[in-house]
Amino acid sequence: MNVAAPVGTGRVKRFAATLRRPSLAFAAVVIVFWLLVLLTVQWWAPYDPFEEVGRRLQPPSGTYWFGTDELGRDLFTRVMYGARESLPIAAAVIVVAVTIGTVMGAVAGYFGGWVDSIVMRLADVLMAFPALLLAMVVSVGLGPGPRNAAIAVVVVWWPGYARLVRGQVLTIRTREHVEAAITIGAGRSRVIGKHVLPMAFTPIMVNATSDIGQVVIVMSSLSFLGLGTAPPVPEWGALITSGSKFFFQWWIAGAPGLAILTVVVGFNFLGDGLRDLFDRRSADR
Amino acid sequence: MRSGPVLGSRRRAARAAIGALVAVSMVAACGGGDDNSGGGGGGSSREIVILRDTDLSTLDPHRMWCDTCMIVLSGVYERLVNVDPSNPNNLLPGLATSWSANADSTEFTFTLDPKATFADGSPVTSADVKWSFERSANMNAGGSFLLAGLAGVDTPDAATAVVKFEKPNSPFLKIAGAALALSIANSKLLTTEAKATTGPGADKDEADTWFAEGRSAGSGPYTITSYTTDQSIVLERNEKYWGTKAPFASIAIKEATDSAGQLLQMQSGDADIAMNISFDSMAEADTIEGVDAVALDSFNFIHLNLNHYAPGGEELADAKVRQAIRYAIDYDKLIEATLAGNGRVQATAIPNGFPGTESLELPARDLDKAKQLMADAGKADGFSIEAQYFKANVYGVDFDTMMQRIQQDLKDIDIDLQLKPVDGPQWVDAMSATDIPFTPVYFAPDYIDAAEYIQYFGPVSTSNRGFGVPVPGATYENDATAEATLAEALALGDAAARAKLYTELGQIMIDQSEVIALVNPKTLFVTKSDIPIKYLSPCCILDLSRLGTE
Amino acid sequence: MGRYILRRIAVMPLILLGIVTVAFFASHVVGDPLASIVGLKALNRPEVVESAKERWGLDGSLFEQYIRYLGNLLHGDFGTSFTTRKPVLDDVLDRFPATAELTMVAMFIGGVGGIGLGVLAAARRGRFADVGIRLFALVGASVPVFWTGLIMLSVFYARLGWLPGPGRLDGRSDPPIDRTGLYTVDALLQGDVALFREAFAHLLLPGFVLGWALIGGIARTVRATVLDELHADYVRTARAKGVKERSVFIGHVLRNAMLPVLTLLGLSFAALLTGAALIETVFQWNGIGYYAVAATRSLDFPAVYGTAILGGLVFLVVNLVTDILYSFADPKVRLS
């Protein structure tokens, strides 16, 4: 719409405008909050997350803000500690999936031919495979546990990035400066690294940011199906699972679910904000 | 002894029973012939709905091996004798009207009731007894061991069966009251229709696919008319039953595991009996009008296996360490956390209430003693050990909760327990490779005599300590005294004298602490007030043939 | 276009083969289903184990088993489930209607709700309703469905008692005579209105939870496209020519906004067939997802492969169909 806006100042202005949006402010608050929690919780948590501190199955109160669980442990403490379990692993999954996806996609897009065929058919197979079933099969195959569940999610997740990157590479490859670089004899890896990937970086980052929240959900789903973290580790999905056994004590499952909600919404907003920042068309809406 | 794995698919989905029509017509066809055998009159048209975790994986009576199996068998099949629910040491007539044993407890003679008939009208004869026992023994199934050492069954006439064993087997009269493996099935029907076989190799017959359609071949007051894996099983009144007709037109057992759902169905009248309500909801259940919640004493127990023969179990090799673990566990807290207090501690792997257990000392937490034992064993600094376990809820005990409690308790003697919950098949797999040094297992009795427990858990040559398959090459250290005492007990006809020997054997098992009993949970029944349940049935948990008759 | 479709169809068996291969080798890494077939006590008897292996097709090397499985598959034999002891194809077909019924309700709620709310939000852009709708849509897509299911059950079933609980019917009800396998339809076919209402009531909670998760993506897309289209040149032209606002909206704006929604719905349908596993677990709903979860956990290999193949096939077919529909709806799109 604002075709007339000068190119140079447009981005700066947009950046300022984006920052003022309430959704991004919310995202910033939420993400900073959880980052602080996961870094500092051990210094201020009211109780030990593994110790029995009161009667079991007590509803939320002034003493136990989120109530107590089936073993009389403080749920507030456990949900806060849960950030240490749930968030780093989700971030790690995304980093690994992005790395694998980028390499595979770039190689496929750049070289084309049979390399492209093999990589992309593999991606097709993994994407046509029902996602949750694939994650379950892989993590059952490897044995339960958070590390194997994370590997399973990476297996499900990388093909999406591979496709994205391949598409970008195919477009970028035909641009003049890249073709010029190839013509003057720049090495393949140099062309990919110096010219192609930097341009593909933005969409990857935008997607990866929003995806962190989705990975938190999928990891918690695997925990719910008993394939993630083992007790007594207070991972959010595992907390919901133990809460699901206590139907009338809604607070046990409630609090960790809300924690997941804030994280997912936060990263969603952040992803949107990034998209708006880099994609002029969407920013105008 | 259903230790653990009756693992088919738990919680497996299945479309609700549409095979019913087919199955009904099948049974009708099997019934054939005249229908004037005096049926009709007995019983109401009431349809009973029972909610529980349906852990069935087959309906073949000689392959069955699970808790729901016992309940189903109690209504559909009959045994030679019945254990008196009000006094498990007393036997009542079943298909047999009288029985006797020879002097050295190797031969048992049963006289069958001449009136007894199967649901298709054919008489129950000694040939059916022979066929059923031999099939069970050759099935290599869960319950085959109950007939281990069977030398043969003689059938001098249609009404007399003589069951012979290679070695003295004094508990056999009680074993004969077990529902699993010892139910008598219609041999003619099964050989012709289901292509069932009885000799060696019976385990290769595919009769279970015939049963999978929702069929049965028993002589009990009900017949199976429909079955959907992990969803529901429906029994209907056997109108040709040879005894007193059943009081209910049908009994449906439906899959249900969450407490709230079962409570609400009891409240709305959608169900008559709920068996998987947690003790945490017991008070709520009792407030529903016309509904009673009763916690009955059971013979079930949950125990810890400390398999020091398994890789990784070296730290447990010293009996002192195992005893320290026994003293470190806070049983009261464990029973409070898992059963809201509805359970009892138990001395060792012989159920409370079994003859011989009365004078054994019950375990209790004694941290000083535990620490002292650890120090004596040279393990004052503790160690770390992995505990792989089946994440299940058994007898109302949630294993996740239980293991986290034990983990806390063992921290106090510096044992770092690393919990590794797994699904059933993985756990059984690990058990069978004997690579779990530390794991909880569950156990329900099949007959009321301590011999089974010593043979299975005790330091004797027949036992693998309940550890699963022995490690290849590993030889368990057996106890010569225990060995001799057990042999003596097995040949003794006198129950009181046997009990005394069982006490001695129990003490040896406590000293060894290879198996530590954790809790003997009560069983919670939530029922309509007009269908009272007074006893946990010794043969069958819930005896359907007695339901509504007391 | 015909050639394109044929080519897409020709690739399908290859992708399905890939799925089988991945499922086969991934699930065989560790774990031995024999334990659940013959039981613990029998595992130390070699003859029992051998006979069970033979009977359930677990003898020979992994590669031989793989080839044998593929051979059977070519003859339409999906194998027999270790746990239900019935042919996998029967098991899957038996459970398909339950999942299909739930999926259709979820798609309806997600589709109608998502489009309606998206349009409304666009119309009220920036105002309170817009913000409210966007938040509602966002929340539905930002929580694990099994959590929403648990909370909804605990509120509307356990606390308030407004809606029925888990399962497809009440405890004492018998399912209708099997014609389509869809309980609501079968109940109507046999003229049993009470049973229809019961089955329908049981669909509401799980259907809503799944539908709500869909609303997020759909409402967001619809809102964005509608806003985009409203400012497009052709809309201005149409307006300038005096075409009525309403017919501009319905004839052009909404029609174009439907295209991405179509893709989303198509993908959701495929995803729901097995993705409903979590909600089916919470609601004890005897569908494909529930079956798949149980099969994976009990190492019931034939059942796992069967559901994976079905899920993959539905995904591929739905994808193709949406692409074709897309090209009809928007002549600018050429399939190639």
C-alpha cells in the first residue's frame, strides 16, 4: 500500500511501529519472564520441586499458589521448574531441525538432479507420514525418554524447513548477482554460504520462531502418551499427564497447561512481529 | 499367579459390539436341538453393566491369563470344586460332587455331578475333564504351570476322573478351584467347531480366532454372546443352565478407567458395578444415593524385585543392602499416597491371610537400621541404580506415584534411584532378558496355598525369584534348608503342619529380601446397593455366578 | 492437467512404500513384541517362542520379514494384529467411521467457525470484536488439544454435567445397527431419534476441542485474505462501477478468500485422521488414532504399519484433491 514510502527509512519506521504493537509487547514480556524463570528459579522458588511439602491434592491457596499434587509437592514450584525442562529442549529441537533442513534444502535446491530427487522424496515420505504416529514410532523405537522424543520431533520437523529452503534457493539462484558469482567461478559452497543462505535466512527465522511454541506442544503430547520425560521431572506435558489422573482436582493439570499457552502465544506473536518487520506487504495489514 | 504381564493391548480401541447378532445366532446354532429343558422361569430381565479395565486378550479358556479373564470365566465356565468365599480353606462342590486324594498326594479322584451339562445341552463327562486339563498343560500359556507335572487323567467311567501327578502335589485340590487354566470346557464342541487340539502342540492350534468372535464353550450360568477387544464383553443368561438359573438376563463388562467417568455413570444409573474407581474418589462414590462403596481385603500384592543377578544389579548383591532398602521404605506414606490408606503392609511375597503368614514380622521404616545395614555392607556412601518399570495402575496403585515415593525414601540412605517408566511390552521384554535389577511387579493368587509363592519367589531350585527368565549362565544361590522344608511341606496332607513350615520359609525369604512386598491393597467395589458384594472371590475376584444370589 | 494428475497418482505407491519402509525399520530398532504375544513365563521355552514367531511372521531376518510383509501387502494382506488377533484391514475399517464422524464434526466447527469469525474480524478490523476473535482463535491453536479436552471434560461433564463424557454412547446404550458405522447416521436410519441425540451429544465436546484448534489457522487466514482482497484493484473497480457491496463481497472477496481455506481444510482433514489420536485417547474414542496409539505402545507392528499406510494414503489423496479443486476455483492456478 505505501508504495511511496522511501525505502531507507521504511524499515526503521516499520520497526518502531511493530515494537509498539501490544502483541509484540506481550511476547517480549512472556519470553523474558520465562527466560528469567528458567535461569533463576533455583534461587527464589518457594519449595523444593521434588520434596513432599504438604498434604496431597490440596487446592490452590496462599501457601501453595497452584495447589499440591498427588505426592504433596508444590505445583507452583514444579510449574516454574518445568520451564527448565520444556523450553531448552524445544529450542534445541528447532535449532537442530533448522540446521538439518537448511543443509538438506540448500543442497537439494542448489545441485538439483538426483540429489534433489532423493532429498525431496525423503521429505515427501516423512511429510506424508502421519506426524504424531511418526514421532511415536521413532521414539518407541529408540526407547522412551526426553532425548529420544526430541530426536523423533526433529525427524518430523526438518522436512518442512528443507522444502522452504529449497524453494528459496531455487528463486535466489536465478538472481543476477548469484549467477554472476557462479560465472566468475566462485565455489559451490561459497555461493551457497555467501549468497544463497543469507537471503533465505529471514523466512527460516520467522518460521522457526513461531514453531518453538508448536514444538512445546508436540513434546508435551509425547509426554502425555508416555514417551517423554520420566517422573519426577516436572516437564509440563508430564505434569498435565499426572493431573489427568485426578479429574476433580483440576488445578493439577490446569497450571502447566496455562504455562504452555503463554509460551506458545508469546512465540507466535514474536514470529508475527518478525514477519511484519521483514515482509512489507503483511506489515500493512 | 498373574505376575505382571498380561499385556496384550491395554486400552485398545474397538468398535462397539456389533458382532452381537452374529454371535447370538452362533450360540443358538450350537445350542441346537430341543429347547424345552425347563428354562424360562428363572431370573429377571435385568441387564447388569460392570465397568472396569478390560485386560482380556483372548477368550480361549486355556489361554486366558488376566484379571478380567477370571471374572469372565467365573460366569461362563465351571471348575471341579469351588473355594468357599467366606472361608478360603474350605472347598465346596463344583462340577464334582465328591473328591479324594491318595496317601502321598499324587492322585486325586473326582466324581462328577450327573446333572451337569454344557450350554449346548451335552453332558459334562470325565472326557471333558481329561481334554481340558491336558490342553491347559500343553498350552504353554500363562496358566500351564498350574498343571505342571500332570502325569495324566484316567477316566474309568463318564462320571469319574482321576488326575495323576508325577510328584506329590498336596495343594492340588485347592488348585482345582482356580478359574484360570482349570476351567472345564466342552471338548466335543471345541474339537469340531474351533479345531482346538489337546495333545502336545496344543499351543499351535488357532482356536483363539474362533473365540475372538465372542463365543464360549462352558457349562456356567452365562454364555458369551459378544466381544470387542478392549471395549466390552457381553454375557447372556444360559437358559439351559443345569443348576439354578442366573438372576440376570445379561452382564456386560465395559472398559472404563477414569474414576470420574465411572462415578458419573454410577450416578446416572448407566452402570451397576464400577471396579476401577480410585480410592481418592471413594468418599464421593459413597455419597451417591443407592450406591455403596466397599473396600474389601484382597490377596493381591505389589512387590519390588531386587535382581542382583541382572547386569547393573551388582550393588544389590549383598543381602544387607537389600534389607536396608526394605527398612528405608516408608510403607505408611506409600499406602497413603497410592491408596489413600486403603492397604496393608505385608511381610514377604506370601499374601496376608495365607496360612503361615500370621507370625511373620511386618516391615516398617527404620532409617537408623537401614543406614547401619548400608554401612555394614560397605555402601555408606550409597550408589545409583536404574529402576525400569511398567507405568500402569494396578489394583488401584499408580506405579508412577509409588516409584516416586520410593525414590524419595531411598534418597535418605543415599541410593539414587533413576526412574524409567516404559510401556508393557518393553517392560516384559526387559524382564525376559533379565536386565532390570530394580523393578516393581504385581501379583494375584491363583489358589490359596503358600506353596506357589515359595516355589516362585523363594530361594529354591524351582524358583526364578519372580525375576523373569534367568540370566543365561547365571545360577541362583539356593538355600538347602529352604529346599528341604518345601519338599516336606508338599508331601504333608495336614494343613496346620504345612503352615508351620511355610512360616519358616517366609522368614528365609525376608532375610534374603530378593523380593520385598510393598503393599497389599484393598479392592474397591462401587455397587448398586441391591447387588451387594461381600467377598473378594478367591478364584475370580468377582464371581459372576454368585452375583445377585447372596 | 490430466497428465499431471496421473503423475501424482503414479508417485503415490512409491511414497507409500517409503512410509512402510520407514515404519518398518524405525519400529524394529528395539523392542520385541514376542513378550506380549506369548507372555513372560513362556519366553524361556524355545519351542514356544519358535512357534509363536512362525505363527505371527516374526521368523527369519529383518529383511526377510520386510520382503514378506511387502509381498503380502501386494496381495492386499495387511497382516494380523498381534493384540486384537484380527486382520489389520478389518480393524482399521471397523474404526474408520468413528474417526471420520469425529473429524467431520471438527471440520464443520473449524470451517464454519473459522470462516465466520475470520470475516467478522475483518469487517470489525481493529475494534473490540476483532481483538476478541483473534484471541479466541489464537488460544485454541496454542494449547495441547489433550489439555483442552481434559479441562472441558472436567468442567462440562464432571462439574456441570451439561454434556456426556468419554465414549461414543452412554454406558447402557447399544450401538445402532451397522450400516455406515457413523452412529448418528445409523441411528437416524433406524429412526431412533433419542439415540441420534445421544450420539450427537457425545460428538460435541471432542468435536469442539478439535474444531477450536482448527479455527485458529482458518480465521487468521480468512481475515488476512479478506483484508487483502478488499483493497485489491478489482474490488475498487467493481465498487466504482457501482456493483453492490454485498455482491462484491460474496462474489469476489469471499470466493478468493476460500482458496487458502480449502488447502487448510484439506490438510487438516488428513492430519485429523491420525492426529485425533490425542483427543481419542482422552475421550476413549474408538477410532484410528486410538488404535494407532495402542498399537505403537504394544509394539503391534502390523497394526502400526496399517495405520501409517492409511494415514499416508489419505494425506496424499486429499492433497491431490485440494490441488485439483484449487485449479477449478482459481483458473490462474495451473497444475504442472
